[in-house]
Amino acid sequence: MKIAVLIKQVPDTADERTLDPETGWLNRDAGDNIVDEINERALEVALQVKDKDKSTEIVVLAMGPDEASKAIRKALSMGADSGVHVLDDSLAGADAVRTAAVLAAALKGIGADVIVAGNESTDGRGGVVPAMVAEHLGLPLVGALSVIELSGGKVSGERQGEAGTLTVSAVLPAVVTVTERTAEARFPNFKGILTAKRKPVNTVSVADLGVQDPAARAVLVAHSPRPARVAGKKILDDGTAGTLLADYLIENRLV
């Protein structure tokens, strides 16, 4: 089985995020950039399949600037076999439409039996790219799984919702997304870190992929810095605290 895992380099969620005042885009130089945790969980799903069947091949795919190569190397140190890096300056600020078209084109060249991704990135929170990739490739989407089983030429698992749990399945090839409820990712060991340096990473451009879609980008109309936090309002209970609290909540549209 050949598994492609979509990964993304994002700003560390432990750091405060700011917008670039010139572009309005997320300032990715303000702190550390790491592999998105939800993508690490997607990779863990693939690695658990490989633990059971050593013939399994895992390819990680990332789209991003030069620094995204660090995310690919991290995934390789965790146990992936190879990587594909879509690197092209024209992709700066690409929206979900452009991103999905480019990723789908790169995936066609990989020829995976199953594509695994996180259900949404922690920097964008759009949650639509995997579905759009599946549409481009003409594959079924088995999304938001908390429990996953890949075997016998099909994927099956559980999707949890407010009303209960759904058991879903699809014949491969398919696109699968995981949630934060799936297995926590393993840490790279010393051997993995050393061998990651020797594993192949293929760098491709938009021209190499032959993507003809227009260079779609999200257009920022305006942005402003988040206002500074102010001290909370104290309510002294002189017998009217309940009324004052209710008035405050109504005034600030909190109820």
C-alpha cells in the first residue's frame, strides 16, 4: 500500500500570532514554525499501517516556502519514506481553491492508494482543502474520523458527532481526514533523525505540475491590530448584583 500524507508547516500554537502590517497575512517570521499537530496525527495513522506491513510506502506532501522543507524532514524522521515539496513563489497567499488544485496535481504524480490529512489546519481553520482535493481527483472523501482502519483495500472508521457515532467506509483509493481524537503522534528517535537526511525529497514547481488554474488568492480588504485587553468590571454585591450582572451581559451581547 502506498499512502500519501498531506502536511503543513504552521506557526507554533504556543506562540502569539500576529498579522503582517503590509500584507495582512499571518506573520510566519514572528516565531517558530512547526508541523501542524493534526498532520502529525495523520502521519501516525499511516505509520501504524506501516508497523503492521513493512511493505507500506509513505510519502509526505507539503506546499510552502523554503522553510517548509524542515517540516518534511521532521515527517521523514518520524518514519515517512520520502517527501514531495511544492515550492513556487507564485503560491504565496494562495487561497483554498488554488491550494487544492496544486495539491491534487502533485498527488496525481504520487499515485497513492490512500491520501490522509488533518481535518483542518490550525492556522487557517478552513477545513475544506481535503474535500476539494478529493473532488479534483474524483475520489471519495471519508472525513473527520476519530478511529481509522486501513486494510483489505478499503478504509473504515468512526466519525463522532453531536447526535452520536457514525461508522463509515469506502473502497480505496480515497481521501481520509483525521481529528484530534486519533492517536497521538510518536516522537522521532535518534535513528530516524539520522536516516531522514538521506531520504529523498522531490521539489516541484507549479510549471512542473502543469496546473492551469488562475493564481487565486484571498483578497484582504482591511485589517487592524487586536485591541489591548482592559481590566474587567467589578460588581459589588449590595443586593443588586444579579441585576447588574444581567445588565452587563445583555449590554455586551453575551446572552
